[in-house]
Amino acid sequence: MNIFGNYLKIVIFGKSHDKYVGITLDGLPPGLKIDVESIARYLGYRRPKPIINTARVERDEFEIIGGFNGLTDGTPLTILIKNEDVRSNDYDEIFIKPRPGHADYPAHVRYKGFNDSRGGGQFSGRMTAPLVAAGGLLAPLLEDAGIRCYSRVLSIGDIRDSNQYSLEQLERRYDNDLRVLSAEAYSKMMERILSVRREGDSIGGIVETVIYGLPVGLGEPFFSSMESEISALAFSVPGIKGIEFGDGFQGTLLKGSEFNDQLYLDNSGNILLKSNHNGGINGGLSNGNPVVFRVAVRPTSSIPKAQNTVNLKEMKNETIVIKGRHDPCIVPRVVPIMESVACIAITDFLLAFNGGEIIGKN
């Protein structure tokens, strides 16, 4: 299924080498601004960078279908994004010789050989462009509600950025191609990426997302918990192989007395928490702290090194050298995608929390 959401429902459609990919959002209340500049800006954040990424041209020309006079009108809103600079011939071989690390083989079995293998079809990273367009639409609406979603590259391989940062640094996360906060980490990460590219290989990393300004109690218990919904969206993104909230797996090294985020009253009578080991969530609900989650991004599957595969037509072992234009590291491109994942999930929760409105009427 390509449908997500409870109050805000989204549907993505199209494939990597179709004429268009797109997304439909159903459930937005009327009268919200459709910020075309914000959508274009977010799509620009996702666009490949020439130093480390594929040479495919992605101008991401888009069209808005729905709304009226630049505002939502309560009916479904669709964003169409044009696919350009496709080279379908680069993928002729993989129809019978599935690429290691890709969905080619299980998709061939699942769809009885009728799957569109060009560029990975519906399994392509190209399908994240509609998610990012939705994020560009929703981000300014959340900002009006006092909520900000920030993602950044935390690590590339074993090179890790600092855990200490300011809000000002997060605001400048797109000032460099790697979407990393410190200059020292940038230099080391760039050197590592260029090194693996020279080897004809690829490398992965971790993207961290922080969500500020959520009201206490946002979310649902159990199956629609905040962790569940964010995780479901995050794992829909190709290349995401793990997720953690707060201290995550490192939290297993702590005792309960160390891990618990203890409550206290400040001088103004506000209830606050002394730490954020739980990543801003308890029982599936926001607890007033920033929500923090991290995703593990695998090394890019498509690499120019010869790899083992099976010829599905002749049923014999062969090798494949993957042609085309591929990224040695997709981690920086995941940054706007995870911000958009956060924006979509939080908007869905807010609409339920506020009775169909993004900003509550108190």
C-alpha cells in the first residue's frame, strides 16, 4: 500500500522513470497558505550535489493541483513533480540480472516479472521527492504553530559530528553540501566520501532529527504511538535500516535511575524534565522535551564494482557491473527527507489533537 496517515492521509504515485511522480494530501483544513517557495526550497535541499552525488539533472519542476487562490480549500491537494534526464537504457541489463542490495529480485518474484526495473521503479529513491514536496508544504504551517523540525548528518561511516550544538547551528544546516554542523566534521567526512568514490564503492551514516515546540500529550498509545508513526514513515524511505529515539540502544547501558527523565517545577511554575534520554516521548505521547530520533542510512547499493548475481533468464551465476549515475553517499540527501517525514507525522497528530486544525483554538 502507498497510503499513510490517520487524519491527514497521503498517497504517493509514479515511478522513477515515469513522466511524473507525485503526492496527494487529503485532510488539510481550508484556508492554509500553499507556500510554493517553501516547496521549491525543500526540493532544492534534496537535489544532488555535483561533488559527491549523481550527475542526473533534477530541476524538480512541479505543479499544484487543488486549492484556490493560493490557499487550501478543504479538498485533496496534489503535487506533481516532473521526471527529467532519465536514461532508461542504463537499466536494460538488470531486468534479468538483479542488482545486489536492491529490490530487483524480490520485486521480480512479487510482481511475477511485470515490475518496472528502470531506475528501481517504485522502489527508487526518486520516490522520496514527493515526500520532500509535502514537507516543504507543511513546514511553514508547523512553524506558524511554533513547531520546528530540523535534521542533520550526525555521522558518515565512523566519523561523527559533535553531540553539542546550538539552535543557530541547526538553522544553518544547509549551508554546506553535507548538512553537517561542524567544519571539522565536514572536512573529514568529505575526505572519506571522496576516498570511497575513488575505490568505486559507497558509504553510509546516521541522520538525526530534532522536533521543537510540540505540546505535551501529542500522539497516541500503542499502534499509533508517536514512535510507531514516525518509524513507519522513516522505514518507507529506501536505504533506511534502523531507527532509535532518544538514547536508543545506548540507553540499555544505563540503569533506570539514570535513564528516567525526572520532572521538576521551574520558578515560573512550569513542569520540565531534567534530561531527555527518552527522546521527548513517553507512552507514545510527547512529554514536552524535543523529540529526537536517528535513522541508519545504508551505503548506496549501486556501485561500479563487479558483484555476484544470478541471470534470471538463463538461471546461472554471473557478475554485474552497474551502469549509470550513482551516489557514493546518499546520507546528506536523507536530511530533508527526514525533516519531511517529521513534518508529515506531526501534522497528522496535530490535526487529531486539535480537532481537524493544525493550530489549536484555546
